[in-house]
Amino acid sequence: MLGAAQEPLHGHTKISQLDAIARLMAVKSQFTLSRDVFDVMLTVIGTLLPEGHILPKSMYEAQKLLRALKMPYEQYMHVRRDASCLGKNMRKQSTVQSVNLLGS
């Protein structure tokens, strides 16, 4: 499975499937994108790549690959105060998701 993850995304790049997934998961986490937005992003990027690419088509496929490599996908709750849109004493919860790239 590790060999498959280190395989290039397509014939014209040296970027591996694992590297591409890690980069896209980092963007998902940084901008707190939903699963649906991430799936759409994968679909759009997939249409831009040459035929025969191995970029996962969905969040589910990306998570499945990471789990097989013993790189768990963890979900954290992030609580922040946002007085400008919610009022001074109200809290808004948003889900922040990340990938444990070191496997620890």
C-alpha cells in the first residue's frame, strides 16, 4: 500500500498520491472546508489532471488510503468567540479537521 501511495499522480509529475492528499487535507484544515466542498475540490482538480491519474475522487477514498497507511485522520472541535457576528458572549463551534502526517 505504501508503494501505491508513493506512485506519481500521473505520468507527467513527480508528486505522489500521498503528497497530493496531504497538501489538499492541509488546505481543507486551514480553511475549515466541509466534506462536500472537499469532494467538489477533488472533482475539479481531477478533471484538470490527465486521464489515468490516481487522485482520490472523494474524502472517503482519501481517508481510506490514509487509514491503510496507519495515518489516522483526526477531527477536533474548535471553539472561538466571534463578537462581530454572534454577539459578545456567544460562542460558535466549528469543526477543524487535520491529518496526522507523522503517524503519532
